[in-house]
Amino acid sequence: MLQETIVISRAGGPEVLVPQQRPVPAPGPDEVLIRVRWAGINRHDCGQRSRGPSTHESDVPGLEVAGHVEAVGANVRGLAPGAEVCALVDGGGYAQYATAHRALVLPRPDTLTLQEAACFPEAAFTVWYNFFSVAAMQPGERVLIHGGTSGIGVFAIQLLRALGHSVYATSGSEEKAAFARSLGAARVFNYKTEAFAEVMAREGLAADVILDMSGGRHTEQNLAALAYGGRIVHLSGGSGAPLQASLRAIMQKEARITGSLMRPLPLDRKTRVAEALRSAVWPLLGTAIRPVIHRTYPLAQAAQAHRDMETGDHIGKLLLDVQPS
């Protein structure tokens, strides 16, 4: 049986995303086949597209889906065809059917629709892993999030506020700043009009953990805004240029500068994150943490979704409407 997919035909801009029919994949022994209803758009997808197809990644982009279980592998328990789920997938999300490892498939929360559930897998895995594993964040620590109205930023502000942390954020417009405050950010800085580190210093603020998706653009200010013993965690490698940082500033604060990539993370680590999400995060979805959807697109308009993602004008999540009801 054939399905509709979107593939990366070559390295380039959004125009290289093209529709193509492919066979429906068969689930392996530890996999779940999901009939995709909604698929999330993420910055990683744009980066993969610009780099072009590779031998170690699917040429069908997409790291998160929500839909119905279509079939399960021989080793899968507790999931039956028809169940409504969302999942972190290793590529292949821009398609009518996608496979996911059983450990990375999570139930649709009762408080959310499938469309709303599609907003969370990639952000939830990324935020939990980077704050609570990579940064080893402790109770009461303060955080600064760059890109407070991105999909990850929207989720992170709400989660960390719900867990009792003071959250600061940056944004690129007053509209975005106001929205980040409405999510629970205690202070939001417009990085286009103010030097956030200087403002934080004047106001006696510092961050124990900084989550940076800017590709290293804020390194000097990050170090200035960092508390003693603080951690800066990067989610984007940007252009791949070397990171320029003051060694003295790092030493003075005993700062740690690190980062992570979610897609190549070993399965056992992703599994531990999924277990934490089930117990600590999923009960908060739809109440303390609400989905924010900016726009949806038909599957065939994935290229336009990438254009909109790369402009950076959106607030919240961009989703592909893969198989309309």
C-alpha cells in the first residue's frame, strides 16, 4: 500500500520539499505504526532540509506526530490499534503513516485533542532532557530562555513555572514579549531593542540555567547574565562557526557551556525521558501547560510551513494537517 509523503529532494530552501508516494512502512518488533493525523514542524526539519538528504537520516522529515495506532510489533504491549497517541519519531513524520519505538509513544492526554497533543512530543523531550539531565537543574533555580514564543519556549516557560522556577525570556517584538509574560515569564527582554544582560544586572537578576536556541549569538551576554555555577545549554549549532567565549568570564563564574542534539540521543536516554514525561509532565498538559497553535497547513503545503518557520514571526506551534477527517 502506498502513502503520501513529503521528501527532501536535495539540499536547499523550502522549494526542495516535494510530495512523493512511498510504501507504508511495516513496524519492527519494538515499533508502533501510527496513522498520522497531525505532524509538528520544527527548526530541526529546516536544518535537515537545508543540508539535504543523508545516508543516516530519513529523507522524509518530521520528528513528532499524533494520530491513531494502526499496527504494533510483536514485542509491543499495552497499545492496540485505534488508540490515540502522540510520539517522538526518528524522521518520517511528514507522511500519512510513521513508525515510532514503543518507548517513545505516549497516550493522548484526556484534556487534549489529537491536534493539541501534536504540539508536545519534541518540545517535551527536548525541554525535560536539557533542563533536568544536561543542566541538572535544581529546585528553586532561575532560568533564562531565548526564543520564549517558539514551540520549545512556549512549553518551557509553562512547565518550569508549574514546577516553581522563576523564568525569564527573550523575544524579538513587544507582541511576543507580552505573550511570553502571559505564559508566566517573570521578565521578558526584547533582544532587538535592549541588552538583556545589562538590564538583568541593573535589576539584580541572574540565571542559573540559560537555554539558547540562537546558535551562539548571545554568548557574551549569556555569560554576563549567568549566576555563579550556572549552565548555558545550546540547542542549535547555528552555522557551525566556532563559539567565541571569554575564558576569564567562564572561570570567574565556574560556568559550564554545553548543549545537546535530541535526534541522535541513544534510545535508553530517550526512554528515561519518556518515563519522566509520563509521570511528571503528562498530568499537567491541558491545565498548567496549554497548547499554543499558530497555524496549520495541509501536508502538501509543507514548503510554506518551512518558509513561515524560518521567518520567525510565529508564536507557538506550526502543524501539518496530514489526513483531514
